[in-house]
Amino acid sequence: MSGSQSSGSVDRTPVEGADVCVVGSGPAGAHVAHSLASEGHSVVVLEAGERFDMESRVDRMKAQIHPEHGVDEIWDMGGDRDAYTSSGELEIPLNKRRVKGIGGTSLHWGGVTPRFREKDFEMQTRHGVGVDWPISYSDLQPYYAEVEQEIGVKGPDDAPHQPPREADYPMDAMPLSFTDQLFAEAGDAIDVDVQSAPMAINDGTYDRNQCLGYGTCEHVCPSGAKYTAERHVDKAEREGATVIDRVPVQRLEHGPDGEAVTAAVYVTPDGTEHRQQADVFVAAAGAYETPRLLLLSDSEQYPDGLANSSGTVGRYFLDHPTGGVIGLLPEQETHQDEYGPVISSVIYQYYEGEALSERGAINMMLINVAGESPAEMAMRSSAIGDDLLAQIDGQYGNTIGVIMNVEMLPDADNRLTLDESTTDNHGNPVPEISLDAGDYALNAVETGQQVGQELVEEMGGNVLFQGGNLDLSPDEMIEDSKGGYHPMGGTRMGTDPETSVVDSNLKAHDLSNLYIASGGVFPTAGAANPTLTIMALARRCGEHIHDNEF
Amino acid sequence: MKLTRRDAIGALSAAGITALAGCESFGGDGTETESGDGTDTAGGGGGATMALAEVLYPSEAEVTEAYLDTYLYSRMVDEDAYRSELEAGIETLDSLAQEADGSPFADLSVDQRVNLIEDTDLRSGDSVPDGTDIQRVNYHLIDELLFAFYASPTGGELVGNTNPRGWPGGFGYVPNGGPQ
């Protein structure tokens, strides 16, 4: 078999006789690849980015803490390779929200892993907004359970405001942090339920390093305790899959009858172009790059792009608009940073209910890292010696915070297109994102921020900062409050080929052997962090391919 | 509060550096010394870095040679590139000190060192890994020393944080079990 690494050099030539070619090695690609390789299929994974070593992660962690470095620098994003255009109401700092490399954006995610709720699959039926998914919660439930076991999730078995569970979480719930306890006490007083967050962080139960408490889960975990899709890339390789890094796929080619994809055309670092052939193709390059790849794969037969007879590739793009409240508790030490994981508790009380006909679901995450760390303050300051210590002592120690993601509704005008005026390092037009979240999301942000403010005030504190990317201009926002964390839509699933790109099994309506595994297939956004659902859909997709394509 | 070799090893651990191969010491005058494993270490400049740390760190932190030698030497062992940055940074500090006060940085009084930092772009200027000479000092020497101190319990405890961000001090620590 070719395409495997050998000592001294890496063979990046195509794999002969491949059953399945997966484009992308993030959470979706990794789980599809592992699922299919485990069934004995010949799988090749093509990844645009590199294979990052573990040794460099402490330096990446230090770069995260260093105030001179942007989030995009942590995982080497940026430059012509990653050029993009953000042209809508909402500014999306794209390269601060994604990673290209083995493991994809799970390298820098926060590891929060809630399931979508039953209502998320039935928004039109239940609340008269958005659309229903072509599958239900119960269709996906077994795959949620499988993924939670595969990746290792700590979670509360009996907490309220969760969808039905078939079994306990694989690991015990996160203990409440110091500030979680402050929130819980305030919540008790005003009837707000604080509960442990489901988190993909190893406490020693799983066969990977346990959490060491660096406090930088997002955007880099030096210990390896936070789950990344590298684990399932590795497992796929051990099952015989071939994974080739640094080979951005330029386009997908189809045969003369236009019914099937025949090759993924990729370029190696030395500029050599190759064609990877396979029986089945899975586009799993994330919600930003997958629609772009389809649009770049236009042909005489498909002048509007591959799998785009509906004209919806790139449309109905979704994100989770953000909100946040940072409070100051003058009389209370808050011990930010000391807990380790950046998030350990959540408020899911405003995720469901009748209010969803008027506003989006709200996913509130209580953070253990509100404000800068002492080292960050020290490096940002110009002071030295005792003056510096006094300055840090004055700034650190009394902050508390909650951040939130809210639900926006699908809208055909929210879309990813190609910006023909700008090209990447291979001469391909870059992605252009145009997004306007709308009042449904804004109403949710306002509700969530009101709850956050009431909690801070119940603790005897003052609100220092309040806002998100819907109610503040980009200039007024801290970087973390800008959106783009959870891209979804753009290649949505549905039963009608006129209005969707893939069917309920994630197979393209237009082609007989092309699947899309990505948050891009979500018809609606919910408010839950989407990665667990992406992985569950990917495993379901892998099982379908095994059962039906061979 | 005395900053010991143990503190430095802790800070190194936080920085992911495990190569603590038998180091002994930099020459206090910045001259070449021999480490415990027989490797020549080209003048790490314990004198200059000590003089720098003394003014960067709060007065209650007593900086020891053992602390700096362990931290900086091990960074050099771990990463050749850091050795040259450290040497170049000390050269820059000495050059600035000569220009301002006619002596190497290590020989300046505390007041002279403070004045030098305040009168130049040291600290107040940008901190850039591959920038100008002073920007590199800010990044590779000053920020590195501040990270070692404030991203460890050594400095964190002074502001009430025993497990600051950047320090692998364990999972799920809740001081006193929570609010009283």
C-alpha cells in the first residue's frame, strides 16, 4: 500500500484500490474513517494540514497565554493558504475558529459535548420556526451513546434539562468549580439550575493522559487529556486506514455521465498533483471548506458546483451567535484559573420551552477563566517589580463570567460563496461568509444576558462587560465574543432534492457515491455545541456506507 | 521568599521542558562554563539575567542563581534556538547599558537598571520573537522570565492563585472546597 509514512520521507501518492476516500481528518472525517476501517474497508484520508506533534503543544499553550499572539497563530493558521472574506453583518474571524491539521478543529475546541435535544430535530413541528430534520433524536441516540463511549465524556447522569439517556456517562460528572458553586448558590435563590457540563476531558478513566490543569483546553491542551479527533485518526490507522497529511484537495471529479465522483484531486507540498480514486467519497472538510470544495468542483455538467442542483450549496449557513456577561465581585475571591478545565458547569434551563417560538435556544457556559491570567497580565503590562505585582494583584481575583451560544434560524441568504477576487496559494477563490443572525437569535442573547446579569447581581457583584456579536459592533467586542465557533449548514440534509444537498444518510442527492459528514448538514442550529452531534452523524454515516455501498 | 532550583524545575515542568541534564551553573560573569554532563554552555549570562530578574520580580522574591541557572540552562538544552536568543538578548542589554551608563547590564545598580528599562522600549515596546533587538529581548528574556514566575505557584500565590493558567497543577482544584 502506498501513501504511508516511512523513515525519512513521506509517501503522498494515492492509495490504489481504495474503497473509501475521506477528505478531512477532523471529528467527522476521523469517525467515518475509523468506522469504515474497522469494518475492513480500505480507507484513505486526505488532510490539508499537517500532523502536529505533541512536543510543540506546550509552546502553543504559551503562545495562547502570550498577549502578543493571536489565536490564529497557535495552530499556524493564516497566510494565503487560509485566506477568506467575511462580508456579512457578523464578522467571522475564520482563522481564529478553525485548525487545519490531523484532528482538525478539535485540536483547539473546548471539549464541551452536549447532545442536541429532541426539539432540535423538530423545530417546525414544535415551534413553527425553521425546518424539521429528516431524522429524529431517537435515530441519532444510539450513535450519541457510541461516540460518548469512544471519546470519553464526563457528565452528570441525573441532571435536569438533558435529553433522554440510555445509560450513564462514561465518566463521572465534573465537580463544581469555585465559581460554579457561587453561580449555583445564586441560582438557587432565583430559580436558575446550574449543572455539570458534559466534557470530553479524561480524568484518568481513559487510556490517554489525564487532565493536568493547564487551564488552556481551548485552544490547546498540552497534556492530551482533552479529546481530539487525532485519537480516532490513530485508531483508523491501526485498523489499516492510510492518512496523508499536507495534501489539500483541490476539487472532486466526476465521470462522463455525472452520476458518480471518480477522484479527489490533491496537491502535495512539492506542488505535485495527484488523483485519489475510490468507490465512495466522503467530504468531511468542515462546514467552511466542504461547500467551498463542492463549488470549486464545478464542471460543464454541474456549472453551479457539484451536488448543487438544488442551488443550496453554501446557503442556509448557520452559526451560534454569542453573548457574555463578565462580573466583578468586590467582596469575593473567585479563584479564576485554578480549577484547570475552562468550563465545568452550564445552564440549560433556557434551551427548551414555549419561548422558542419567539427566541432561540440558549446554551450558557460558566467559565473558570474569566479575565486574564496572572502571566498574561504580567506580560501585557509595562510595569516591573513591586509595581507589577501590585498591578496584577489589583486586577486579578474577583472576576466571574458566563458565555453563551444561542440558536439562529436558517435563512437562504446566509451563505458561503466563492470570492472570485481573492485566491489562495493554489489559485482557488477563497470562501466568503455572509451572515446575519436575525431577531430570533438577538432575542435569545438578550434573555441569556439578563439571566447572567441577575446571577452576578444576586452574588453582590457588578457587571463589567455584557454583550455579544449581535448587540455590539465588532470594534466593541473582545475577540472571544465574536462568532464563527460553530459553523453549520451550507450543505444541509433533507428529503427534498430541490431544497437540500444530502439525504438523511448524508448521501448527496445528485451523486451516487458522495457523502458529506460535517456540521454543514445540520438543517437547524440548536444551541448545543455541535461537535458531538457531528461525530454521531459521522458514525451513522459510516455504518450506512458499510451496509449499503459494499 | 527565596526562588529555588525546585521552583525553577516546577516552572520548567510547566513549560514542558524535561531535559534537566546535570546542569551546574552559568558563569556569574557570563563566561563559558562547563555543565555537569560535560557539555560546554556558552555564556548563558547568569549575571545579566539575574540582574534583569531582580528588577522584574517583586522585591519579596529573592532570585537565586540556582533558580535562573536551572530554568534558563534547561531551556537552552531543550532548544538550541533559545540559547542564541538568550545570548543575543544579553548582548542587547549590555549594549544598552554601556550606552546609558558605561557598564555591562549586570554591573548597573538597581536604579540604573530600572531607569534603563523605563527610558527604552524594554517592557514598554512590542514583544516580538523575530523583531528588533529590543523586541526580541522583550519576548525571549523578559516575557520568558515573567511567564516562569507568574504562570507558576511561585508568583501566582502572591496574587492568591496556587494553580495559575499555564501551570499543570492538577485537575479540578477548588480552594477550601468552595466558597464558605
